[in-house]
Amino acid sequence: MPWERYHGEFTGLAPWAHPSLWCPRPYPFPVPRRLAVLAILGALLAPLAGCAAGPAPATPTRSTAPAATPTPSASSHIPVATPTMVPPPPAFDRAALSVDDPSSLWVVVNKARPVSPLDFAPPDLVEVPVAHTFVPRLRREAADAVVRLFQAASDEAGLALASNSAYRSYEAQQRVYDSSVASNGQAFTDRRTARPGHSEHQTGLAIDIGAVSGRCSLDPCFGTTPEGLWLAANAWRFGFLLRYPADQVAVTGYDYEPWHFRYVGTPLAAELHTTGTATLEEFFGLPPAPGYP
């Protein structure tokens, strides 16, 4: 019989499991039973070891030569900008100037805080070269600021402003107060006019502003005029504060005066504007002054 048939019958293997299908063995003749068994075992283990032994894989060896150092490119030497931390602006120093010294730009004068001494007169009063009802005098820095303020109103809005009142001495304030009391009574006067020694006008830093036309001069309706509206929106740029707002009567002690502006200097005026602070009392943490002690 042929070798393939004999071998299959001898071993009893299915045709698909015949060793010749895996790795044919060159046995062209019958073999003893023991050898046949060994051949079968070898055929079964052959898939695990491979039909033929191949060369052993090469074992990688580590090179003893030093690795080449990469040459830095030109771009590696380009300096990289380091972000610069910008420090926050320093906090506003509320103690930079005195609020008690009458010669200070920040002096606070109200019904509870009289000018001290009562006969104080600024040493640097000058006439202010602007349109006026009465010749205005102010401290030099305030006078220069008024000139710039009036010029800006003309250049930016075509408005003509005038001074209605500026510096008043203790004696002049006494006359104004007494005249108002005689005409209107003390209760009315105390809401509209400071008693002598309690007026900001005595510091040489306050000015009453109106329109050259005289419309609504020294009247609350001035706040609705083009001049009054422009001043309320822009006076801070020149160092002025609308000193007696309509909603701060309980703090200032005076009725709304849209014509009364107090010079405090541009740094403080800008800080008041930025923080939305309406009164000097609030900004400096001073008690309200609705009435006289």
C-alpha cells in the first residue's frame, strides 16, 4: 500500500491531522511501531517549535560609543521675553493733606467744623480774570483752575460762565448772613447761607458759578441749564467738587446748590469721581453736619 495510506491506517489519525500535512517526513518505507509513535509525538510538537529550526535571533548589544551631542540650532539662542508683572497703583492716601488746617486744599468746613482760627484769611489770594458779578478773588491755584474750567466750557460746549461770588472774609460773611436773616428768617437762612466762620468761601477755595446770561443764577433751577449740567459732569476734571448735592442735605446741612463748587485739587477730585463719593464728609469718614452744635 502507499506510504500515506499505510501511515494513516497505522496511526488512526484523521486525514486533516496527518503529520504529513504539517511537516512531511522522508519515510518512504514502513517503520517499527515504536518509531511510529515517536514520529507521531514529534509531529504533534512540531507546530510549537516550527517545522525547521531557524537561526537564533540576534541579541542586541549596547554600543559603548558615546551618543552624539545634538548641535543647538540658531533658534535655540533666541531670547524669550519674560512677562513683567505690573504692580497695582498705590491706594489713594487720604491722610496726605490735613482736613483741619484752613490753608490745606482738603480742609473740611461745615456747620460742625468752623474755620480755625475764625479770622483766617488765605495769604495767596489773587483776582480771577473771568466774567463776574463781583470781582472774584481766590487762592492762586484755585484761581488758575477756574480760568481753565471756564475756557473748557467755552471751547467744548460753547457756554459762557461767570463768577457770582468767590472769597468772602469773616466780616463779609457776617453781613451776608445777617441780611438774609433779616429778610428770610434764621431757619431759612441756615439752610441756604453759612454762619460766619463756617463758610467755605472764607477758605478762598469756593466759588459760586452761573451763566453770563444770569439765567437761574443762585437758584436750584441752574442745575437744569446747559451750564449747570456741563459743570456737574465736568468740574471734577479741573479739581472741583459740587459741594452741596440735592441728595446729601442730611450730610452737608445745606439745600441743593448746583452753583457752589469747591476746589480740592485734581487728585482728590478724580478720586471722588472714580469712587462715586459725593461729599468730603463721607470720603474722609467725618460725621454728617446737618445742623450747628
